[in-house]
Amino acid sequence: MTWEHSKGYYPMIKTAQRFSEIYLHIKIEWTKRPLQGFAVEHIDKLVAKCNLPVIDQPWAGYNSDTRIIIPLNKY
């Protein structure tokens, strides 16, 4: 899940496309939503619906405190 702006959506689509060219058995599908959608639906509900949400920095403090999202650099 990412936001529907071209800065949020198109890089994810292109990266997924290239990844799938290298790893043929893996398919990545991205969905998008308006930026306001991230403000309306709480982050806890969003992470329950998708495997890899792309979030904006205003959520960083909350995520750090609650640990509902983990940093990828550990993996």
C-alpha cells in the first residue's frame, strides 16, 4: 500500500516489475490510496491489511513507540 501520488506509486510499480523479471516466481502487487486515506484510517488497521505499507514520516514516532511496524534494515 502506498499513496496515489506519482512519487509514491510509480517507483513501487517499476521496482516490483524489475524484481519480478529477476525472480520469476514472485509477484508483487501494489495498491494505492489518497494521502487523506492514511489520515482517516489508523495505521494499526492499515498494517493488518497489507504486507508492506509505505508510510510518511509523520508516523515514525508512533511506529517507534508501538512497534507495529519494524525496520527492514534488520533483515
